[in-house]
Amino acid sequence: MTSPEPQSPAPQPPEPESKDRVYRSVPAIAGGVLLLAIAAWLGIDAVTSGGGRTPWMALAVLILVVPLVVAFTLRPAVYAGEDRLRIRNPFRVIVLPWGRIASLKSAYSNEVLTESGAKYQLWAVPVSLRARKKAARREMRATAQARRGMGHDEGRGSALGMGAGLGGGLGAGPVSDGPVRAETDRIMDDLRELHEARHRAETAQGEVTVRWAYEVVGPAVAGALLVLILLVVG
């Protein structure tokens, strides 16, 4: 009798890769699509029905305007991964390992500060003072309602003659899920938590890289030169 051949262990399924969290400004995207539609409508009309140098000027303006609109509305995005933060701003792409980030600052704009003192703005996460005021008003209303509910429960407990030990338990008001925050402030809180959890990880170290978005800068510069040439010529 022959002994059975040892069987190789079954291959383990690959672990799912963690996907980056993507943050973008929905109002900016909507505004960019609207601006592009208006520019296309006016530009195509000028090219097809204009006379003299008008079609050439309209074409040059489109070459100038379209990349700028895309750069400031559709392009900005923030990608937060396990090891690094990638910021896609209008004219640059910045890759920041969590270990190189000193802090994330939120005032009139949301910014990332590196250990070397460099500062990069998060265009895709704009600050809305109106949203902050609205969130503050909601927080004040929620706090006032919680206090009224707590006072009502305490009054009812004392009327029933409950003891001090039991009265404390029955008099507890509704538990809040946390302070009311504006959307962009909640995003910054998420980024700070991820930075705090990952900035000491070995895979979250490395160098900061900055790359210019020549695919945006090139067409915009070409359009500006064409407009300037047409204005000078006549």
C-alpha cells in the first residue's frame, strides 16, 4: 500500500484592497457643469455665426476658459488612503504621506501643514461660513431641547417621590450623538482621525511629492497666447 500524497493547502483568497476615501465639492461640480454648458453654447454660436475675426477669438477664448473652469470646479478632489493623502488642486497634485503631515487646519480655508512648514490648501473641501452658522444654530436648538427634556424628566421623577438613587437614572435626558457640525468640518474631523491613526505606521512614511498639472496649464497658456495675439493683430 502506498501512502497518500500530501495535499497542498488550498490557496487563500486575496485580501480586499482598501480603497481611498474621495472627497469632492458637489456644488462646485454642479457650477462647473453649468459654466461649461454656457461657454459651449456661446462659443459654438460665435464660431458658427460670427464674422471676421470673431470665430477665431471665440475659439481662443474657449481654449482659455474651458481648462480654467475644469481646473477650479471639476478637477479638485481629496483622496485619503491608509498610507497617504493625495490632494488634487486646480494646478497641482500633492501626495502627502501621513507621517509627513503635522496637522490639518480649518479656519477660513481647510489646509494641511507638513512637518517642514509647507502649507497646502484643500480646494475640494471648501469652508462654508453659512453652513457653520447653520450647524451652530442647530446645535443650540438641540442643546435647549435636551435641557428642557431633562428638566421635565427630573420634575416628573420628584413628583412620583422617587429616591435620589433612582431619580438620577430616570432623570437622564436624551443622549446626543455629538455636536452638530458642518459637512466640511466633519470631513476634516475624519481626516484628522485617519492621520492620528496612521501617522506612525511604517508604510505611511516617505517624501512629499508635488506635480504640476501641465494638462491644465498647457491649454490655458495656449489659449491666453492666442487671445493676446488676436488682440494685438487686430
